[in-house]
Amino acid sequence: MGRYGPGCHCLGLGYGLMEPAEPDSPAQPNAIIDERVRYHEAGHAVAYWHCDVSLQFVSTSPSAGGHRGETSKVDRELGTGVTELQNEMICTAAGEIAEKRLPTGPRLPSAHELGRRFETYPARVRTQPGLVAEDEGLFVEFGQARDGVIHDTNADVPTGPPGWLQVWEQAEQLIEKLWPAVSAVARALEDARTLSGDEVFAIAAAATRKQA
């Protein structure tokens, strides 16, 4: 999802979020791109911290070739309830949202643009198969799983793009609320390049306490 939308590679029963490399341009020097990657990864990491999901590490210099960043969760069984799936959607969206809050980042899409993006996703996958391994693909995958559960329970909850948009808006609100923690993790990544899950959580918790 977004220009650094992470792909997904399986780590046992866990998932790793990874950012594909983006060609540099005069309008986007390496320093700006690196900052956006740090905030993208920090957005994922802090959202997982908020949802109490353990991380292995967060890195802006991952070992896998062709990627700029990686957020790797500890192996675990993926939840199948509506709330658990919505949390996965929020954590997946959080990277793009955090990156696009930066002055150097592209603007956040409007609700209309997001709705169209979700509606046209199946058609775009046919011409861009790599989308299924990026943030947008994971967000839609979790959204479809969530919708299946909702349909099974006959709950009166919006499904498809309208329902996914509501979850996206929750992710935007979360990143706004936790912005000090996102910024603190992103600053730490500038020095360390790779942080353990424990380090990420300690930094996020300290920044949240300071804010309070």
C-alpha cells in the first residue's frame, strides 16, 4: 500500500512486512527517501505495539535484496475474529499513513480516492500481480477475511470498501494519537538501522509516557 507498501514473506506462522526499493530522483534524494522508510516502518511497529503484537525486529537495512525496510512479527497463529483482523488491517495501513504525514511524503489519499482504490484493486492485480505482496494487498486480504466472518455471523456491519475505509480511518486516528511514539522510533532507526522488538516497544512506551 503506498509507494513503500510492504510485501509479505512468511516466517513460520508470522509475517514480515517489507518495502520494495524505489528509484531515486532529483525530487526525492536518498535522505528524503530514507526518512520516509524510517517513518513507514515506525508506523507499522508502533501500531503493532499498540495492538500488543510481539515483533522480532524492525530494520531499514534488511538482508533481503531489493527492499529498503522490514518489520517482522514473532511467529504466531493469526487471529480469525473481526477485531483481530481489523487490528491487522490497521497495522498494515499504519506504514503508509505514517509516511504520508511527513512534509516530504506524498499527501494522504482522500476517502473518495481510497474507496476507488479498494474498489479497483481486483482489476489492478490482474495487471500488477505484485500488488498482492504489498501493503494494499495485505490490507484487502485481511479485509476480505474480516468480511467473511461478518457475513458468517450476520452482523450489521459495512463490508467491502465502505467497511475497509472505516478501518483505514481508525488507523489514521491511531497514528495521529501515537505520533510521538512513531517519531521516536523513526529517530532511533536513523542511528541504529535495526531495532529489536523489545527496543521498539521500550521506545514507544517511553515516548507515550512523556506525552502524557
